Amino acid sequence: MVFGTSSQSHGSPDETQPAAGNEDASRPLLEEVRIIGSGASKNAGGTKVWVCNHCSIQFTSSYTRMHTHFFGAQTGKKADIRRCSAMIKDREKLQRLLSKVKEADSP
Ligand SMILES: [Zn+2]
């Protein structure tokens, strides 16, 4: 006769991890890069060390600069990050990414 002595349940079926906010949803560019670390900035959530998935160049910048990397600087603003060479070459890809970002921006 086997009478189970397994009193402890083995794990839970759905491991729900505490989500760290849903800021990724509003930052579609984070899907286009790989975050590999945080910058030396004291401002948490500010500077990130990231590698572009498209041109494979590593940068240390804020999310705003990421935007500039892909789409260029806004009119009247200085681009202080190198443009993505892959996006410059592939306008179709750039347009697709741009519409994705615009979609995420709209409420
Ligand atoms: Zn790039």
C-alpha cells in the first residue's frame, strides 16, 4: 500500500513573476536593442548601455537617444548619437519601426 507522504506541493502551475511595470509596452524601441547594463548615471532608469540589434554598435545613452539613433534628431535639435547605419540603408524597415513607435505613442 502506497500512502503518499508528499505533503509539499511541487511548485505552482503558473509562475507569475512580479511585473516591473509595463513601461516596455510604451517603449517599442527596447525590442530593437539589447540592454546590457546601466550607465554610470545616478539617475536610475536614465542611462543604459545597449547594443543595437540592427547595426550591432554599442551605445551608452538614455531612451531618448535610442530614438535619435533610429530616426535622427528632431528638427532644430542636434543629433548627439550616431545614426543607425542599418536603418539608413533600409528605409522600409525604418518606416515599419517608425509606425510601430507612433502606434505605441498614441493613447
Ligand atoms: Zn543601430
